[in-house]
Amino acid sequence: MKLLRRGGIGLVFLLGLLARIGPAAAEDMTTNIQTARMTVMEINKDARQLVCVNSQGRVHVHKVTSKAVVVTDDKTTTDLASLATGDVIRAELRSGQIEKIVVLRHAWHEATGQEQ
């Protein structure tokens, strides 16, 4: 059993060396994950604009494309009415505009629920 454990650790170490992913790349991946998760602060449905804060406390104003989809637990729609202030979302951007919004947690589930 000890031999298998050592072999497994050695394999992971070897793959790490072969992949040549430096600490900076790993840090960038972590930062991308953390900044991709945002909390909705304000929704302007007429202008199709969201004001969000990321996990680092930075406030961002994002324009939402007219074809952007909002994915929730029960439906997929292009209507921003399925979003609410306080929702935790992940947004996919293209050319600086949001094309897809995935609701990870609704505001009313924030204290009790798990993310998707």
C-alpha cells in the first residue's frame, strides 16, 4: 500500500513537471475563478446592464447582449427578470459584453443553499 501511495505521489509530481505550469499560471486560474463569481448589485433591464461586485470587492458594470441567456435551476431565458439583486452569478463575456449568465445561487438561498 505504501508503494502504491509513493508511486501515485511520484506520478503526480512527474506530471506537474511535464506540464510546466508555473505558479503565476495557477494564480491566474484562481483569480479567474474568483472574479468570474459575482454578486448582482443592480439590474437595469431597459439598458440591459448589470452592476456586480466580485469576490475581491471590485464593482463592475457590464452590458448584457440582447441575445444573452440567463440559466437558472428551472429555466433558460433571455429575460433579465429572472435575476434579482443579491444573486450570485457566473458570467461569460465576449467583447466586453455578457453573453451568458448562470445563476449559481439566488439571493433567497444565499444563507442556506449550496452552489450548483
